[in-house]
Amino acid sequence: MATKVDSEGTVPPLREKRDMSTLTPAPTPPPPTPSPAALYEDNQTLALIRRVLRPQSSPNSPLEEILPALTSSPAVDIQLYAFIAIICRDFIFAWYSKITNDRTFVDEVIKVIAHTTRSLEQRLRQIDLEVLLLDELPALLNNHVRDFRQCVYRHKTSLCPHLSVPEIFHNLQPHPALKSSLESERIYLKLLSSGILAALLPTEDLQSHCERTLVREILSSLVLWNVVDKLSEPWMLYEIITKVLRNAEPGVLQPTDGASTLSLQNEVFHSGEDDVSISKKDVVKRKRRKSRREERRSSKHRLQKYPSSDSPPRNSAPSPAPLPPLYTGSSSTTPTSPFSQHVESFITFSVVAITLALTAITSIYNFINYPPPAPRRKKPILRMSFLNFMSNFLKLDSRQPWLRGNILLALSPLAAQPAGSFVDMILSDLFHTHVTSHALLVQILASARAAMFPSGGSMGPPRPHPTESEKLAMREAAARALVRRIPGWVKRHWFGGGAEGEEERECWKVVEEHLDVLADKEINKHLVYQVVELLVVRLVPEVGEAVVRELLEGRIGGGGASQEGE
């Protein structure tokens, strides 16, 4: 059919009904845009990092060009740099800005922190996280709960008539950092920080006594001291429990899931935007611009694929060119006889058989004369300490002894070979999928920053110490969140058997009893210090094998070690 063109050279619209099968499908809709709250929070975090750490940089330059990478994940770097920005603003610039406006010192500190975090990430990849989080850490918690209950039982008895519960606990678990006063804690944290830096700092930075001392003071007095002090507060632990349980409720709508949060933060991290006031109108404009870009991209693709809109693609594709022959030798070759073919096959088979026999004989000889060391068998996941900790924490031995025995009996064949290998493989895959993901780490860092600096978008100073009534309210909120998360059938079978409402009161009583384990700050410090020591020894095993002086002598010689001793 010929196309009519008018006098102006334009093509009038076609009135004929076109074949719908030849039309290009509509472009796929863009992915859902994250909520304005999430965009606002991310851009606020980026604005804080730029304002504190790089105020002289261009607002359009991406962060990866103006700041060194801390880890392999840009989303994790954003959260870590937010912590660094708050610490530098509140604890370093408060006194450093009175001396000079030169930012060289801050830049050098950031470089040292980046080198340390990258080294820690490489060490973290070599740690068996299953053993650390499912066996070693639950064993510490189990010992803490067991000793606390022994202290409560011995309190005001003939065993310990004049000692308080924290004093009895310190006698059961003595720790050098908690033996006398706060000064002993600071000295212990300085020694711990010196050992960490002696193993992780670059050699050129480790040789400078001034730089080593400044970084040690920042790590011990600003980072470790605040972490231990905050995580030892009972009200802080109650608030963490409440937030974790509320975020885990199925009815609570999160602004974005883990994947969208990561993609959003990656996009913001690489874009370098410094907009801190995003409204709904701005979000709508972004969606429209993105839709127009998708439409233009789809139109360009359609024009490249179908140059003429009136000529649909033909159904018959052109036949491909014939392939060249694989062998282009002479056609007048002499055919081989069947006997020669059999002889050639026999020789080939004999050579292969002799080679395999020699290899097998050599392997057996080496195995008999030089036996390899027996590989260390990994402990099955179902036999790790986390099940024992849950059993002791819930007091299954006294409350439901038959239940504990039935659970162990049911899990016994799943932990033994050969079924244990298959079960371990499934549990290990689930563990690494849900626990060792970057999305979970980003969520933990963001929640920790919100708990320690909960001033909203302004990223102001830390929250004031709560009053006694506020502490009681936080404890009640944590108990309410725990009771709400207990399934109904557990309440009926575990706390039932009485009058109406008796199971709810019994449930509250048991939850309050479990929360008493975290009710004392001095006792919590023992647990926090043990957890910090476990993580440090696993990440930096050199600290547990040698003292600070020996570590420094091994890296920079005796001069730096003598200065450290002074």
C-alpha cells in the first residue's frame, strides 16, 4: 500500500487497522521508588558526611572520589562514615578547631581508619562466623546467665551475707578492667587499643609515636569507651530489644526492604547529590524524569530495530551463510584398514591404563609412608552452644524437663552422620543468606546510630540520660514487646492451666524475670567486655599471642616499643 504525502511533506495518520502482533510492546514500568522518608534520611546522612569531613569539596562530586573506601560495600561505608563524622564533629573538632583550621590531621586520621577497616574486613572473611555466632558467643551468654542466677541465689544468704549482687558476680568473673575504678577501665582500653593498632596500622604510621598516641586515644576514649558504656546501660539494652522486636513484626511496614535500601544507597553514594530537603514534589519530578528517559530509550530501541514504522518485520529470516568445512584436506586420502584401527585403539587404551595404574600406585605409596594430618572435623550446627543457651535461659530443665529431652532426642539423628552433613549444609546456607548479608549490617549500623544519636535528621548531640520513670517505661515497653511476640499456643501450653488471665500474668512474670538479667550496669559491663575481647581475639589473634611491647618490637624495633612502654 502506497503512503500518501500531502503538500507540506507530512504523512497523514493511517486509518487502516494495523496488525497488533507487529507493534512494539510498551516499555517496562520503572521499579518502585523508595519512600520520601528513606530518600530524606539517606541524603541527610550524605550531607552530614560532606559538611563535616569534606566541606571544601564540590557538592556534585561522588563520595568515592573524595573519601577512601572503608569496605567493599558503599552502603556500609555510608553508615560508617556517618559514625566517623559524628565523632569528629563532637569530640575532635571541639578542641582541634581552637588550635588550627588545617584539616590535614583529620585527613590523615581518615586514611588510617580506612586502612584499618579494610584490614579488618579481610580478617573477617577468614573467620568462621558460624562458630563465632552460634557456638562461642552463646557460650559466653550462657555463662553470664548462669553466674547471674547463682549470684541472685547467694545474695543475702549465709554464703554471701554482706555482699551485693555485682560484688558477688565480680568474684565469680573477675576482670582486670573492673577491679577498682573507672581509671582501670581507661587503662585497659588503652592497652587493648595499642595492641589492635600494633597489628593493623601501616608501618610508616606505626613509627610515629605522636600519631600512634592520637589514634590510640581516639579508639580507646571515644570509640571503645562509648560503646562499652552505652551497651552496658540497662535502658539502652531494653530499647534495643523493643526496636528489634517492633521492626520484626509482620504488621510494621518498613520504608524499603534490604535490596531496595542497598540499591538506593549505592545510587546515592555514587551520584554525589547533596540535597537535604526532598519533598513529595521532588520525588514525583524524579519519577517523571525517569519515565521520560525510559520512553526515549524504548523509542530509540524501536527505531533501531524497525526503521520503518509502516513495514513490520518479515516473518521469514534470511538463511544463514553456509559454515566452512572443518577439514579441508585432500579428498583422495587412503582409507585405513579395520585392523590398523583396532591396533591404534588398543595402544591408546594401554597407555591410559598404565598411566592410571602408576598414578594409583604412587598415591597409595605416598599415603602409607607420608600420611596426611587428620582434618579437623567441624562441629555440627545442631550441637553448638546456642541450643544449650536457649535451654538454660528459658529454664527448660526446671519448667519443662520432658520438652528439653524430647527436643534433644529429635535433633540427635539430624546432628549425626550421614544425615548431619545434609542438615548442616542447609542450615549453613540459611545462616549465610540471612545473617551475613550487607543489608542486615546496614540496618544494624543505622539502628545503632539512631539509638546513640537519636536527634532525628539534625544529627545533634547524644540524648540526655533518661530519668528513673523513663527507664521503667523502657523496661515495660521491652516486656510488652516480648509478650506480644510469644505465640498464643506457647502461652496456653507453657503458662496455661489456671484461671482466665492467669497465663497472661504468668507470662509477664517470666518475661520480667528474664529481663532482670540485664538490670544492672556493672554486671552488664562484664558481658560487654567479654564480647569485645572475643571479637578482638578472633579478628586480631596477635593480641592474644603477645603483649604490646613484643608486637611493636616485631614491627618497628625496640625504639618504638620503649616509647610505648614509657
